[in-house]
Amino acid sequence: MKKLLLNPIFLSCAALSGINKLLELAGYYIPFIHAYMDDFFCMIVMLTPALFIQRKYVFNNWNYVFSKWHTIIAIAYCSIVFELILPLQSNQHTADLLDFVAYSAGGMVFHLFINKPQLIPSTSRAERNISNASSLV
């Protein structure tokens, strides 16, 4: 169900991130927010749609949740790419240990408050077919 994508934490983070980007495009920078807000929101805004896709298209199970290792790997991946690899490739990117802290905090918020089963009874395709067939009789 789309309940996951309507999670207030996810919607708030996506909206605040978008507002921050619009302010930056307009030339307004709030130093602490500019430096760390996107990194904090990154895990929430990235992992929530990823979980939705896994639930809907891969497992067809709305109770599926990422393990803590999935979240840790996502944090490690973003940290390595954005804090180690990109700064080596371009002067526009800088490595910052506090960015890793922000990724970790965002990952914890995702894992603790968004990454929850939707408590919808899961039925197999065979059970749905039996149910549909019996309702026709």
C-alpha cells in the first residue's frame, strides 16, 4: 500500500529537503543546515522508496522490512561514495566526518520509525486464487 510513502516523517524530510534546495538555488544558505541536513535526510528519502519498491515489486509483501544490516550497508555505501570517492574525484566535494554522523542518524530514524511492517495479513497468490474462485461459486 502507499501508506509507506505517506509516512509523515518521510514526507516532512522530502519537503524540507526540497525547500532547502530551493533556498540554496535562490542564494540563501544557512550554514549548519546547508552542511548536514541533506546528509541526514538522505537515508530517509532514499530508503523509504527503496522499501516501497521491495515490498510492492520484489517480495509482494507489505510486512517486509529491511534488516539492520540493510540500513548499515546503505549508510556505509553513501558514506564511502560521498565522503571518500567523490572528494578524490572533484574539488567540489569535501570529506567531513560529521556527514557520516548525519547519515547514521538519518539511517537510525528510518530504521526505528519508518521501517515497520504495515501489519497487513499476507496471503499467497494461491490463497488469493482459491478465495476468488470460491467467491464465484
